[in-house]
Amino acid sequence: MKKEVVEKIATLITAAFGLVAALAWNEAIQGWFKTQTWLASSGPWAYAIIVTILAVLITIWIGKISEKIK
């Protein structure tokens, strides 16, 4: 039981650091969008659409790399 608790805590801590990194990247990307006048005028919709497309493409890319490694 103790081993399971330690594994779960390690998983939660790893997820927490992942969330912190994601929030930092979110802030950095939003800051960059605000400096681009052609994007800043489009509002949060352009940001959401572009980030979603990037997330899908990167997820597919990581999946392909993972398959090659296996």
C-alpha cells in the first residue's frame, strides 16, 4: 500500500509541474500574441484557434514519435 501511495503522489506532483509549465507557456504565448498587431485585433478567438491547432499537431507528432520508439 505504501508503494502505491508514493507512486500516486509522484504522479500528482509530476502533473502539477506539467500544469505550471503549461500555464507559463500560456502566458508567454498570450504575451507574444499581444505584441502582434494583426493578431491582437482578432481577440481571444484567434489565440484559441491557433493554440488548439498547434496542440493537435504536436499531439499527433508526439504520438508518431512514440510509435517509432516502440
